[in-house]
Amino acid sequence: EGSTLTLNLAADAAADHIKQARAIVQNHDPAQLTPDQQTAILAAARLDQARRDYAAAPLDLAAYQGRDALLEQLARKIVWLEQEVQSLRKGG
């Protein structure tokens, strides 16, 4: 309440377009999120949960030592990527 909204329409806007624009503004509920906004919020929540889950249990390279060389290399790369991401998130 108390907000002002100004709509600028073309001077030759049809009456039904003006009526439609007015109805959209009057029926708009800013508390109602769009599907895109809902999807973005859900994705951010999932990412935040994953960060908490994985930060609490970093990858243990010892579990991969002596196994398949490719698997060991991938594990080392994952640990490195985790460290890079943490550094970026801290601004470093």
C-alpha cells in the first residue's frame, strides 16, 4: 500500500490494452513469486544444503590411494576443485 506505479503506454494504445494493463497492475501480488523465482530459490537452497553437507565431509584422498590410477587422479582433481571453490567463495 502507498506505492505509486506509473505505466507509459503509446498514445494510440487501444482501450482494451489499457484495460488489460490496468487489470494486471491491480491484480499483481508482489508476494507471489513467479515460477522462475521459485525455481531460483529452490536451486539456491539445494546448493546451500549441498555446501553444508560436503563441507562437513571433505573427500579423503587416502581412500583412493593404490586404486585405479584414473580414479586416484580424479579424486585428487576433485579435492583441488573443492579448494579452488572455497577460495573463490572467500574472495581469495
